[in-house]
Amino acid sequence: MITNIQIKNLINNGSVLVKNALNNIQVEKIKKIALQKTDKKHSDPRLMNDTTFFAITPKQFLIKLIKFEFNKISNSLYLKDISKKLKLNLIADNFYREKSKLTMIHSYHTPKQEQEIRPWHSDRTYEYIDGQETKYNSEKIIKFPNPDYTALKFFFYLTPVGSKNGCTSYMPGSHEITNAVRSCIYENEIKYASFRKLEDLVNLIYYNNNYKILSKKLGSEILLKDFLKNAQLMIENQNLDTYDFEANPGDLLIFNDGGIHRGSKSSISERLVIRYMYLVKSFGQTN
């Protein structure tokens, strides 16, 4: 499904788009599963109320069995089988260069709307971990596994997406910048400040002596300078489509969620995706 060149691009750029990862039969089957309503509540403020989570662990399957939720068991097994057929775990293993673990499968449905699904941001910052807001303090730094704690996410598009229509735009190479920031905070080389939002990240880089410290950490001032130039353009003009792309149902976006990305507005049609998340096995904690 994915070539060695695409794996290399994923590692270097932070994301890669794979065309026709699912066939039409698989797309239609998964769409029916994803659109089934659920009454489960979730605490992740990034997600819509109709986001559906699927069982992946023995405990989760047992709970559904006790509740006689056989249809949900069948749906979850089908989605897990898709991940096995497409060998998503091997892709994640190659990306991390060590063993990975599937930690989440869920569908994500966004209605047609004029506001962005999610502005430019990173999912891996010290005040925002795994969908939960955290009050930053020095103890949190100690508890945080390490600066390399990021997730590899697989977005299977079930509806057409494009510029200003729900594509998950990604700033190439931004995962290296955020990793350097996390590393410098973790090692107490720079003082913590929120950097989840793109504008806050830029402010943090320019603060005090941080630019010089981060350039040294990256081993290249050019990387940092180019990122800041492109970031400023995105901040000043939210309608720029520099990093947008076109994708059809069945296409797959794989990305490192530590990098800077956004969900563009779904102004033409609703958006429906199924999302798989992989962590390094030593980081992966599921119930």
C-alpha cells in the first residue's frame, strides 16, 4: 500500500498522502459503520458529539459482549481487520523504528460549515496531551514520557475533501520544530510557554534567546527561519491554501500529530473520516 519513498517522505516531512488505500466496497462499508449513531460521551473538546469510538482491546470487547452489543463488536472487528490487511502497524513500526501499538479507532463526522474544523495547531504540547487540557507545572514535565511522545495518525477519507473543504493541511517539517521545542523545555534549556496554537509557537520561538537555542538544537538556522517565514504567512492569511490538497473517498493521510496542522473548513460538503492512532508500544496505554 505504501512505498519506501512514501515512508521516507513521512519521516522527513511529517505527513504523506496515499491514494486509493481503500477500495469502493470498503469505503461504503466503513461509511455505514461510521454513520451509526452512538450515545457514548467523550471528554475530548476537539471532537464532535457524534464522534464514535470503536473497541480495540479485549476489555472493550468484553464490555460490549456483556451488553449484548453484537453489532458494535462486528463493526469493531471489521475495522481492526482493515488495519491488519493494510499493515498499518508495519508502517508505524517503520516510522518509529521500533514496535508500535494501535491505541484508538474512531470515526469523525463534521457537518458542512464555514468555520475551520480546527485552526493551525500541534496535538503534542505539554499543556494538551491526548485530547486533555492539563494545567502546566514542573511536575507535568517529569511525568511526560519524553519529547518524542507523538502519535502517528491514519486519516481515511470517506467523503471528498479539498481546499476549504475539510482536508487536514500539514506544514512540512513542522514536526521537527515542535520536537525541538519540547526537547528544550524538557531539558530546561528554554522556559515553558504555551505553544499549542501556531501563533503561540511563533511567539515562543522569538522570545528572549529561544531562537538561538532552538537553532542549535535543530542543527540548522535555515530550518527554523524557513518555518517562521511560512508560519507568519499562515497566521496573517488564514485563507492561504499553500498546504491544502485534494483527496477522494478511500484516500489516506498519514501524519505525525506533533507537527503543525489544521482541519480546513468544510464549506462545500460534510466531512466523514475514520481515524486510527498508533503510539510506540512503551507509550501506548489503552483500557
